[in-house]
Amino acid sequence: MAGLDGREQPRGDGRATASRWSPTVEDEHARKALELFGDPSRAEVLLPSRPESAAVARRLTQVVVLRHWGLGAAHTEDAVLLVSELVGNAVRHTGARAFGLRLLRRPRWIRVEVRDPSRSLPCLMPVHELDVSGRGLFLVDTLAGRWGVDLLPRGKTTWFALRVADR
């Protein structure tokens, strides 16, 4: 998988692939995701609680942050990585059929929210050098300017905010 800057990134087996990131192909995937699920910057988008929904959430986040809001690749890559972590937690740990994704643009901040029906709170665990899992909230805590959980009458919203330059 290639990053937003086009550099090749290793896949799960550790080998680089021959394909390179293409803005045209990615824009087409993102356009299809927007048509199918909606724009999470306008209203919450419901996604099925399946591992493949993380890719949809990443595409939606990328198109909103990079294309709609015109923010740079660094902010986009951080938002895409962190939304993937929150979605992964919602899919793995809540037992829900669906989760909600919402992106908000505020002065000097963007906020990304993942809502699920579980009231179980995520837990930031200590991370050790050889750990192969459990780094999601550590990444969120490290890269986000702020993050937190809002308890709802039926579930919770886990969110992070990234500091960005004013428009």
C-alpha cells in the first residue's frame, strides 16, 4: 500500500507491491464510497461493523480532509491512520452491527468521531517495544492534539481532534 505521497509502503507480509498510489484511482474509490455511504462531514455515516469498513472509513476521511477541506498530506495521513484505529476498536470490541463516522471542521481543529452502541470505555494501555497489537489508542494519544470519549444514553462516541491551520 502506498502512502499519500506515493511512496510504497509494505503490506502485511512485509513485501512491497509493484503498484503505486494513484490519486485518480483513489479519488474514484472515494467518490464511490461517498455515493454509497454519504459524506461524513455533512452528517453521521453508518457503516457495517466489519473489518472491511475500516477501508471505507479511511477513504471517506481522506476525501474529506484532503479534497473537501484542502488540508495537507500530513494532516490527512494522521487522520486516516487514527480513524482506522478507532474503527478497528469499534469493530473488534463492541459487538455492534454498525458504527457511525462523523468529521467536523472547527477553527484550528478537525474532529473525527466514531460512535458505537457499547458503553464500555476504551483503555489506553502501556505499549512495549515488541507488542504486535494494542497500539491503537497509544497512536491516537501520541498523534492527536486531543481525544476522548463522550458517553451517550445508548453507547459512546470516541473522538480525536487534530490541530490545523485556519482557512
